[in-house]
Amino acid sequence: MNKATKNTLIFTGAAAALGAAAAAVSYAAMKSLVKIALDREQPKIYEKQKARLSGAGGQQELFKGLSEAGERLKNSGCETVEITAQDGERLVGHLHRCENAKRLIIAMHGWRSSWTGDFGVISEFWHANNCSVLYAEQRGQGESGGDYMGFGLIERYDCLDWANWANENGFAGLPIYLCGISMGATTVLMAAGLDLPQNVHGIMADCGFTSPHAIWKHVAERNLHLSYSGLAAAIANDMCRKKIQIGAKDYSCADALKESRVPVFFVHGTDDRFVPVEMTYENYKACAAPKRLLIVPGAEHGMSYLVNKEEYQKAVKEFWHDFD
């Protein structure tokens, strides 16, 4: 074997070894990311990486108000209800009835969150404005069944199940609005692509992302400084499919919204480091139905209502007025 051939073999072997090592690192990183994203059981690493994942900023003082409002909602006398989803999963909701209600809101909370934590602060506004509210517990979280969360890919069907339940249990005469925040917003936006009951008059989506693939790429690259392209994205997509039988790239809000007939109210804060405001612009652009947009300067993830209640409430009331 001459020296040139020997050097070529050594180089080729080294390159192959480096490639295998890179693939192994990428596999491990994506396995951890997808587990954090989808598994009900919270991985130990999540607590250590929570702030980095969300890109949490300087509005932590507002969380005290969220917690106190959540406790008030929890103790407000909601009726616990259960349904069986289309795939057989047990789902739990909490119905807060309003006397002489003018509409029903079906509220979907966010990723690794709760109905009281996400909606406590706005619940009093809803109740004061003649809304009965069904606070759904998303699958894979809280009291609802399921080993995995679906980032809207499977929860969109749960929205349809809850709307059908509402119409079978005394709410058929009321306009229904699907409302969500963060992953809940993506859930209700993806539900726009389904054959919803005629009395679903609107969708209200606060800081929703465009697709699981897009938000995982954003969080991985911008917040965790990990590569999320090529092999890494393919690994994550394959792992997602194995867990929930649909890939992270198989469906998006744009796919749903371009076919939607249901009016949509979009809201997002400009300082959101978890779900970038550009994703709401993308969803808004894709929406073929009547649509409204509220951008709240200075608001971080899920904080738009607290940062500017006056404008938020005004926009929501106008939406109801036009589409009830």
C-alpha cells in the first residue's frame, strides 16, 4: 500500500468516525428534545432547561398575578365533565356556567401548563361579558388521559369532540368560540381545518406557533443553540411519528387556515422569545376566513392580556359583536 492510499484510507476512516459521532450526538439531542416536547412524564432535564427553552425574559413579576387569578378560577365552582375522544382517550373539562350566557368559549391551555394557570387572569372578563366557558384539560396533561401531548396535531380533533359534546349538552343555541393560548392556540387554529359545527362562530388564538416542526426548530436553534436541520430534523420527525402516529411536519396551521371558513382573532406580543411574533404573522397571512389581528408591543409569551388589558378587551368585544 503506497503512502497516498494509506493517507486516503486514514482520512476516510476519520471522517466516517466523525460522521458517526455527530449522528450519535444529534440522535441523543433530538431524543431528549422530543421527549421534553411530547411525553406526559416530565424529564428531569426539563426543569434545568426550562428557562432556556422558553427564552423567558423580564416579566416574571406578572406571574404572581397569574397564580392568584388561577386560584380564584379553581375555586369558582366549575363543574367537572368528561368525554371520550375519537381515539378512545379520556378527556376532562371544567365547565363554568354563566347565567343568561350569550356564547360558549371552549378554552385550550398551553404546553406543560394548566387551565387555571393560563386562563385565570382572563376568566373574570369572560364571565362579566356573559360567557359560559368550558376549560378543557389537554391530553397528556392534568387530569386528561394520554401518554403524549400532540402540539395540536391530535388535539385539534379533541376540539371537535368538545364542540360536539357542547351541542349535545344544552349549548346548541349559542355561538361557540374556540380559544387557545400558546400550544392551545395552535390547537384551535389547526381545528379550523376540520368540519366544525355551524355554531362555531370564531377562533381566538393567542401566541400560537405555525407547526411543531417550526417551533422545535426555533427553540432548538435560537434558545438551545442546537442544530435542527437535515439529519436532526429528520430524526425528530421520525421520533414524533412513532409516538403520536403523525410527523411534526405533516400538518400546520397554514394547512388548516387556508381552508377555514371560521373567523379568527389573532393576538401576539412583540417580545415573545418562545413563540416568535412572526409565526402569528404567517398564520394571519395564510387565513382565508375573516380575520383580526392584535399585536401588543412589549408583551412576552402569553402576557398580552396583562400588558394591555384595555386594547385586548376592546378587540375581543368587537370580535364577538361582529360574529356572534
